Amino acid sequence: MASSTLISDPVTNIMERARDSSKRRKKKKIQRQSSDGGRDQTTQNSSNNNNQIIPWKSEVQQQVYSSKLLQALRNVRISPGTSPPSVPRRGRAVREAADRVLAVTAKGRTRWSRAILTNKLTLKFMKSKRRQRGTAVTATGNSRLKKPRVSILKLKTKNLPAVQRKTRVLGRLVPGCRKQPLPVVLEEATDYIAALEMQVKAMAALADLLSGGSSSSSGSGTGTGAMILNQLSLRQPPSS
Amino acid sequence: MSSRRSRSRQTAASMITDDQINDLVSRLHQLLPEIRNRCSDKVSAAGVLQETCSYIRSLHREVDDLSDRLSELLDNTDSTLASIIRSQLMQ
């Protein structure tokens, strides 16, 4: 939470912009989340985890995500007018926009979402410094660092060096969990996997839609495609 | 600093019980697509972590591919909105 207060203003700006665009849907989502949480409140930890996992699979969450994704993608399309139209760079920009939108949809409740948002902001502000230093700290570039860190805590069976090593690897994959202990990494990974699955589903539906493809072939295709179309019909493009 | 951090890590690990860790591991195990193919009893932490790492990597790859595809589509079609509206009318 301390890191979020340092760069709180731009983060809250982004969040307020997202909030203004989808106020009504958010209220409905909060009501649905509270009703979901009331049903499975066995222990505090499990209820927290269930609240985190279940909303990712709900259709409301996917609606919110796809609408914000469209907005972000439109901004990505308009802004890089001077950048070279090389495919890898555009792809990376789209990936970063999708990650940012995913993190905003998580509403900063999880560590990885906060890490994604603060990473993007530090990249924006310190772009020139990063180029001079030559270090690329992105959420996607973790696979480059291949230092195996083995900390040996032989107190319990779960603290085997093999488990610790895999925990470090997993912590590098999930943004913002590099030096976290095992239970934190497990919890973050659970939420992150659910979020990534939703991201994949939404982006695949959007890509199918844009390629004018078979959105009516499968039942799930029509569901997500129709959702995206609803989003489009509700809002006007900024400049066209 | 590092000693303080490792000591806090030890105390935090001792506060989190084995049962909680087992619970988290089993929940993560359920999310993985492996469980649907074979009923694996490999609920060991190392195995689940390994599967989780590979699954997250594959998801990242999928997102990268999709974003590349989306960027191409956004570049090629100028009137993206027109094509979407057209597909909506065709539905």
C-alpha cells in the first residue's frame, strides 16, 4: 500500500477515468459480489479468495473488461502515429494496454494489479533514464533474468529448496510477487490465472469480431461477441 | 536489513499453517487445466508450482499472439467500427 500512495495521483486519475465510464455497471457488480461473498463465508481467508476468484468468471466482469479494452485499444491506435508501424512494437503496445486494462479491472485489490499499474507509470515517467541504464523492467520481460535464488529454510516440509526455487520462478512470472513468501505467491497466482483466462477469452472474441470471423459458430462465441457489440453500441468513438 | 527480512519471513512462514498452504495449493491445482485430463494425485507443492509456471507461460504466449493479431487487425482496417457494425447487422 505504501508504493501505491507514492504514485497515487496518476493511478487515481486512471481509476477515476475508468470509473466515470462505467459507474452504473460497477454498482451492479458490487452488489453481485456482496451477494456472492455472503453465500460462501466459511472462513475469512477462503471468503476473500472466493471473492477474488469468482468475479473473474462472471459475465459482468468480462463486460467491464471488454469495454475498457476497446477504449484503451482505440487510444493505442490513435496515438502512435509517428512510431514505425512494425508489428512487434505494436503488438507489445497492445499487450501492455491489455495488461493495464486488466489491472484496472481488478481494482487494485491484488498485488499483481497494483504492480502492473505502478510499473507502467514508472516506465512512462522514467523512459529516458531506463534507456540509458539499459534495464528493461516490464511485466513481460521477467524470463530474461535467470538467477536461481535458493533460500534454505528447513523448518517445514513445504520449505524444501526445490519448492523455494519454484516459488521464486513463479514469483517472477506473476508481476509484483518476486520476493513474496509461498502463500502470497500462491494466492496471487490463483487470481492471476483466472484474470489471464478472462483476458484471453475477451481478446480472442475481439479478434474474431474484428476479423469478421465466425462469431456465430459457437455458443460461447456469440455470448462474448454480443457482449462486445453491446459495449460498442452504447458508446461513441472519440474521433472518427 | 536482509537478516531482518529473512527473520520476518521465517516468522511469517511459521504463522501460516501447513493446512493453509495445502488449501492454497489444492485450489491452484483445481484451476490448472491438467486436472481435467487426468486425475493426478500429484498434489505435491513442487509439481503444482511447476504446472502453474508452465500454464502461466502458455497464457502469456497466448496473450502475446492475440495482441499481435489484434494490432495487425487494427492497422489493416481503418474503418474498424464500420466492419463491426456490418457484422452486427449480419447477425
